[in-house]
Amino acid sequence: MRVETFELKLAHRDGRLAVLEVGGYINNEAGEAIAETAGTLLAEGHQVLLLDLSHTRIINSIGISLLLEVLERIMEVGGTLAFCALSPSIAKTFQIMGLAQYTQIYPDRAAALAALSPPL
Amino acid sequence: MDDGNRRRIVLPRQPHAELAAVPLVDLLGERLGFSHDTLAEIKLAVVEACLNALEYGQGAVEVEVVAFPEEQPARLEITVTDHGGGFDARAVPPPHLESKLHAARKRGWGIELMRHLMDEVEVNSTPGLTRVRLMRKRKEA
């Protein structure tokens, strides 16, 4: 995949939880696409949103600012924004910003699903 | 002008232009023996500097990447030059997530990220000429 390619896929949804796979470069266009999809999922009642970044290559500050819009909207409805499979540089970026204070961050999707899925 | 340890590019005015210097960072950074993770951090900082230059600068935006393999420790320097109105980097307040979450404008993270991701960030800016120099040292074993 070319570094500037962006891919967004709804990978899973179950009750309040929805999982989006985000690949490539998160810039302004990608951030807007994520925000739009998140808005649709929120309107459908998915208030726990997990962004799987295992195929995200690079992120820029404009994309990050759009993720903050998503976070704000989720917080307004008492939901949860979670991330998993961050590359070390993206993890460091989130740490610099202090995002861990407002979001849930998991090492991989299995750990995230175990923590976020409702008990059977 | 290019030699083995110095590469220069003028960013094209087209989508994703901020990524145009990334291959040069990879090329010279790998030559210096930077780890993949360190290079990813450097590239993120360079993308931020290029975004600022493309957004606020006018005319050509130039990026020069220079490797210093003989220095102890070896280091990589990237200079991004634009010809915009200039700005006072000291007057840019550090962003705080809590206030950004309640603000209409959520941008303004670029310089903060550069400062944390690089060993040195130097901004020299006057009307018509802004130079942002980013430096990262190689960690010695």
C-alpha cells in the first residue's frame, strides 16, 4: 500500500460497539471520512467506537484534530473512543497529546474486544 | 548540489505534497542506522513542518535533508524553508487537550509534536523567509 493511500472499513459491530479498521495515512480527508462514519455509527446507537490502527502508516496533526472532534461527540453521549494496534510513533504522538486520559488504548484488537464487548 | 549525505527537494503544490520529503528522510536516515521507529518519529515531525510551510508559506517550499555520519553521535538535520509572512514560534501557546476538546479550533499541535519528536527544533522566521530546522541524534549503543 502506498503511504498516502487511505482505507476505512467497518469491520465489526455488535450492540453498542463498532470497530473501524483504518489504514494508510490519516490526514484531513481521512479524518473527515472517519468523523463522518463515526457520526453515522453514533446515530445508529454505537456509542463505543474502536479504531484499529494496525494498518495506519502515518498520521498528521490535521487528522488528529478531526479525531478530537470524534472524541468530543462520543464524550457528549457518554460513549467510549478506543484505539488498538498503534505503531510506536503514533502511540508516542497520542502520549504527547495526552489522549490516553480520554480514550482507551489496547495493544491489539483481541485485547480491545475482550475489554469492550459486553459480557455474554 | 546533492551529494551522498545531502538531499534537497522543492515540494510540489499538489495533494500529499507534505509527504514528498519522506523518502529522503528514509534514505539518509537508514544510511545513518536509525531504527525504523525513530525514523517514523522523524518523518512525522517533518510532515508537520512541511504542512505548516505549505499552509502558511508562499511560493516554493524547500526541504533539505542532511546526514552527518562522522559526528559523534551521528545526526540527521532537516530544514524546511518557506517564503510566507513569518510567525513568532515563541508566541504559539502549547496546546492542551482539555481546552481543545471544548474549542471550535482543535488544530495547533504541529510545533508541539515537532518539539517532542526531535532532539532540537529551531525556528527562524522573518517576513518572507521562515526556516524550521529539525535535528535528531542517533542513539549510540
